[in-house]
Amino acid sequence: MIKKTLLFIAIVFLFTSCCEVVKENEETLIQKLEVSDNGRFLQLEDGSPFFWLGDTGWLLFTRLNREEAETYFDDRVAKGFNVIQVSAVHMIDAENIYGDSALINKSLGAPLVKDGHYGYWEHVDYLVDLAEEKGLYMALVAVWGNNVRGGYVSYSEAETYANFLVKRYGHKKNVIWMNGGDTFGNDSTATWNIIGKTLKEKSENQLVTYHPRGRHSSSDWFHNESWLDFNQVQSGHRRYDQDDTERGYGQDNWRYIEDDYKINPVKPTIDAEPSYEGIPQGLHDVNEVFWDHNDVRRYAYWSVFAGAFGYTYGHSAIMQFHLHDGREPAYGAKEYWDVALNSTGSQQMKHLKNLMLSKSYFDRVPAQEIIVENGKKYDYKVATKGSDYAFVYSYKGGIIKVDLSKLGFNKVGAEWYNPRVGTYYDIDTFEANGIKVFEAPGIEEDGNDWVLILNKK
């Protein structure tokens, strides 16, 4: 009996020790984020690269309970995501799933704190901490733009609220601040500057950015502001023929990245809201064709190869967390959020992240000069390169012509990378001189996308 008791105690001790080790390891998953020395990328505080693979979960704090949120986090970690974009206060009358309000009398300057209960901010606390345990960063939109644009937020309320956020979350290494929120920077500019400066000056070295209106970049208004650490693009949800903006880039999200890449001073840039999987083309007409997994892959590779430091994926049912509660979903969402977790596009995003982290990182630059005879729209091919490799992406597959002499290599080992499944296929080794023609596997068609990899030999 004594031996059994001692054995039981030993097992409990070992189990407890293992749990403590796991907890300690979990706590070391998150490091502070920094801008790389060359101003093009993000990195961890130990100097290792950080490829931002974001998911759009705007209404997480109001729509999911703690158990559901953990299911969501676990799924996203398993699929390679490392950033969740969330709106801290989406509407000034916001309530969480437990029925608790974010604000007193709908005043942004009066957050309603109920310590010890399932209050709004206690729920946010819990989910931010849970994300940290899972190794996830939380990109928090302080307050969604329509609240400010609608005149519901005074200057003093904006400053008071930003100070509240910093006091509560300014020490969290897994928090990234997103100013704005789907709005024009020249609308309520003073308010956005108050929020941005407060978040930047009073937080513990956390990064701050701005989430702009569709078909715009934060650089359009705030590039030279000291509080803006990196730019964000919202390339938006419209087709080529639906874009009525002055730029008229339509689906060419790589153009926004290319524009940001040329601006001085140098700052990193990312497409943080391209077209969502499972949302109507043009956004508002539910009778339109819906964007699918082929489209989100195209936006991902186009923008990253053009110079972005990462990419944010989104799904219509998940960004609004469409629940089984009888409510009519926005934008004609056809699935519930827990079903949409397994959407094809979300399962394919990790292949981009894995590819970009498989090579030298901080020396990567756009490399359009190596492409011969490029096309337009869906025929457009985009290239990027580092010191000993180059990638060329073609959304339709087909013929890719490359001037190997512009790589600076003596010999090149070529292979294909399949963005849909993350597999490699060897081609051959060549002398790196002159123009070489490569033909992607399969027929040339939308969605038969491939990456041509050229390795220095």
C-alpha cells in the first residue's frame, strides 16, 4: 500500500512538473515585435523573422464565448496563423456574448469595468491572455472608424480611451495596435492622431499601424507620422470593373504594395484586408459571384512577392462570427463560423508562410526585372528574390519566361512549388545565362497557380 502511494505521489509530481514546463514554454512563445533594420519586415526581439499570417476576426470579443474562442484559436494555430485582427470596440453600444456593455452610456471615454465578473473588458483580458498562451498576436483596432466618423467620439474621449487601453494592455507583448478601422484618414484626422500618438508614446514598445478604407493605404494620410510603425493596405472586395476610385487598381493589390514600397522613409507594408473568401464580389450585392480560395491565394502571393512582409486572410462568416442564433448574416454569408473554419483558402495560407520562411529573409526584394513578357490582370506574374534564390508566381500557370542572367548566379537549380498543397517538384539545373522558358504543370487556367523557384547552385 505504501509503495502504491509513493508511486502515485511520484506520478502526480512528474505530471505537475511537465505541466509547469509546458506552461513555461508557452510563455516563451511570444516575443516583442520590432521593425527590421532595413525597414521592410517585422522581426521578433531575438532578431528572427516574423512572417505575419493574419486572420480577420473583427467581432471576436462580442460574438464568441470563451470556449468558442479557444476552439477558434486552436484551429488558427493549427493552420499556421499567428495574428488575429480584432475590433476592441466595434460599436459604441457593443455588448459581449454574456450581455455586458463595453461602455457607460455609450461614451468611449467611460469604459465599463467590472473586475471579477464576465464583464466586457474582463472578457477581452481573458481572450488576449489566452491568445498569448496559444502563441497568437492580437492586432486590436481601438475603435471602429464609423464611430469616429459619425461624430460619437470627442477629442477628450479619444485620449481618455487610448490611455485606458494602454494602461490595460500596453504591457502585453502579443498586442499590436490598429488605429482607424475601415475609414479614410482625412476624415477625423485629428482624432486618429490623438489615438495613434497616445498608443505609441505610452505603450511598452508595441507596434502601431492604421487600418484604412477599401482601396487605400495608411500611407495616403499617415506615412510620415511618428506613431505609424508600418503601413496597412485594404485592397478591398471589388472586381476590376467595380473599382471607381482614382487609382483604379481593382484586383491588382500588388500595386498598393508597390506604391508603399517606393515611399521614403521606408516602412513595412501589408495587405491587411483583401477580398474575403465567401463574400460577394463588390461586397454588397449577394447575387454576385462570391470570392473563393483561388482568389485569396492570388492576393496573398501577389502582395507578398511585391514586397509585403506578410498577409491577412479573411472569411466572411468568420470575420463576423456568424452564429447559430437566428440572426441574418451580413453580406450573404452562407456558412456558420465553425463550418467556415475549414474553408479551403484558410487551409492553404500556411504554404505561403512556409515558403517565405524557407529561404533567407531580410534580404528579399521585389524582382520584376527577371520576368520577360509579363501580362496584365490575371496574366500578371510577380517575382521576388534574395541573395541565393528567386520566386516567380503565376496565377494561371502556363509559360514563364525568365532572364537568368539577371539573377547574378552561375548556375540555377529550378523547381515548382504548388501553392495549393505546399509540395515541390524538381525541374533541372541550368547555366544562369540568357532567357529560359518554363512551362508550369497542367493546363493554363485561373487557379492553376504555381511558384517557379530558382536556387543558386
